[in-house]
Amino acid sequence: MSLWGGLRSPSRLRALGGWVAAVFALLYAAPARATLAADVDVVLEAWSKQGTAFSLRPRLVGRGERLPVPLPFWGSAPTEAGCTNVAFLSSPNVGFSVQLALSSDKEPETSRVGWVKITRCGRSRIELRRLWLEMRSPRGVVETIIARSDAPLPTPAILLAHRDPGPESALGQAGPAPVAPPVEARAVAWEQRAKGEGAEAIVRSLVRASNRSRASVVLTLEPGCHRLSALALQTTELDPPPDLDLVLRTATDDFMRGDQSENSDAEIEACFGARSRVEVVIPGLAPGDPAVLEQARFPMPSGLPGSWGPEVQGRFAAAFFRRRQAGPSSLPLVETLGIGGRTLLPLSLETHTCYVAVTAAIQGRPKTLLLDASIADRGGASDGTGDESSVAIAFCMGDDSRAQLRVEASGSGVTWLTALWRSGRAQLQEDSP
């Protein structure tokens, strides 16, 4: 019997097919992607060969959360010999930082390819007594590995090839700061921009720093949105421009904004639904040095219901003001209350009509706030924030009237209000002849 004749039997064909599939699987199988759990096992196994290592329970951390990391007593005992090694592992695309509150170096350790390793030996182990983890990505699971050893243990980049960030380029020299134009020219340009955007009133004043190297002034702000700017004076072209900051806080300290950028001019914006007494602080000035304080007031949108109260009105007005919109002139079509988590709001709206939606926190301090609009037959809109208490989106309907709003809010005790206004008819594209 020929070889082909023998292979024609069903059982032998199946056996040959299985053998060929196995060969192809060995030759062409893609390498398995490492998971976070697998990476933790690799580090644990490697560290256990050189010391005593164990892992803590994983933590799901949201953006802005700052959590303490408790270590066992021996981990921060300054009298014991040896070293304490702490490794934080997350997904490679998750960013977070770790800070030692008792360390002389106040700069936090920032994650690289999803990991941070901190080692302290001898008496410096006391710095691990107050260890803080802060998430910078929207959210992420963070694993913590602790080990006691006689010498520092290898980093995750050495143990895991895909965690190696590669060589770091040397930092270049930025050079001297550019010379700012004369303060009068900057003030005039600032006022012209504010007038072009609809400012109702503009006030310019001169303030001087006290002995504490900062200027402070108390203002009474009328209802509306306000833009304030501090402009530094440069005495000569040879002097470097001062780095001014700007802080705005209410009398009760329940509302604070700041501009901490490295610039000779600082600017902040805030909206209030009622007359408010605030303190404006300008750090960065030498004692006795002057600065120009510019104030511009913009009107409140007239379509914000009075039943919301001035605080909620101010948050809704801020959402429109950040988008450089005047805001609605009529009352909202839809008002919905919700709590933290994810909430879906199905809507039936007019076709070929445009709308604007705003979500604002009315209780609690949100860590993240997301508002998304899904349209049945066309693209929607989405926006989110991690440092504001309100967010706004605009979208237009197509031929289908079905739409859905999605609100996501994280934070302790967060309650939100979502409102929807009609902004106009959508522009229809005419067919070309």
C-alpha cells in the first residue's frame, strides 16, 4: 500500500492535521503578553531569592486620590540593619507618583512604564514611615511589593524587559527667559481681548507687595464671571522678569483658585452667582515691588434657573465661560439629578437641532467628571475634567431623534445636576447641482 493510500484514511488524516497544527503553533505562535499579575510574580520570585518578600493587596486608585501606604514595623525601623525595598507596579500606560513625606527630597518619585521602586537602608529607613501614593491617570490598579534584604534589590526594569524605559536623554538648556513687553502694552492688549469677548466692566489697579513678598487685596465681586490677571513690572531689560502667581479664595476658604505657572503674568477665572467677597493674593513679588491687577467682569447667563441657588448657578456659568460661550437665554429643557458612578440618560430630541448640555457637582468634591452624548445616526460629543466642578458639551441631532447622555462622576458623596438647552437648528448641507 502506498504512502498516500495509507494517509487517505480519516483517522490518519486527522492525526497528520493535528501534527501540522502543532508545528505551526510552535513556529508562529505570538509571544504571550505579560499581565500585571505575572509581572508581580516575577518580581516576587526574584526578590525572594535575595531576601524576604511579600505583596500587599492590590488597590484600585482614581485620578487625584492620595492614599497612605502602611508598611510593617520592621520596614521603617531605623535601628535594624539591612534595606527595605518597596516596588509599586501598575499597567505600563498608567501614571502615578510616590512621595516620602519625611524625606529631605520633597519631589515625588514618578512612575516610568508603570513602576516605581524605593529603597532605604539603615537609619534612612525611617523615611518610609509616611509613604503616599497618588494616581495621575484616570484610574489604575496598583500592586505593592515589600522586601527585606541585606543590600538593595534589582528594579523591575532589570527583571522585566518590557518595563525598561530605555536610556534617558540629557536635559537641554532652556536659556534665559524672554524679555516681556512693557507693562502698559500688555495691559492694553489684555483689556482689548476682554472687551472683544464681551466684558461688561474692566478695572485696572496698582498693588504692592508687603514684607512677606506678596501682594494681597480684598475685592467685592458682583454676580457674573470674572477674569483677573496680575502683570509684573520689569525695571530694566537686564533684570530677569519676576515669576508671579495668583491665588483667589473666599472669606470662608471654601473656594480657591490659583495660577502657579512660571510666568511674569498670572491669570485666573471664576464665576459667582451672588455678590462675593474674595481675597486676591499675588506671590512672587519682592517686598515693596508693584504689580498691575486687571479685573474684567462678564455677564451671567440668563437661562440659569433661580431655584438652583447662586453656588450651582456659578458652576454652570463657569462651564459656559470656559468654552467662551455666553450661555443660554432660556430655561433648560431637561434637568436631572444623579449621584456618583455611571448614569445613562436616554433622550428623545428634535431632529436637525443643536443642543448644549452641562453637568455640575452640587454636593461633594468630584475627582473626575465626564459627560458624553451618543447620537443614533451621527457622531456625538464628550468632555471630562479632573480639576473642575462642571463640564459642558455641544452636539447636533441628525435624522434620528434618539440620543443618550452618559454622566460619570467619582468622589466621596458627589451629587450632580445635568441640564440640557436647545441652542439652534443644525445647518443642512445642500446637494451640489
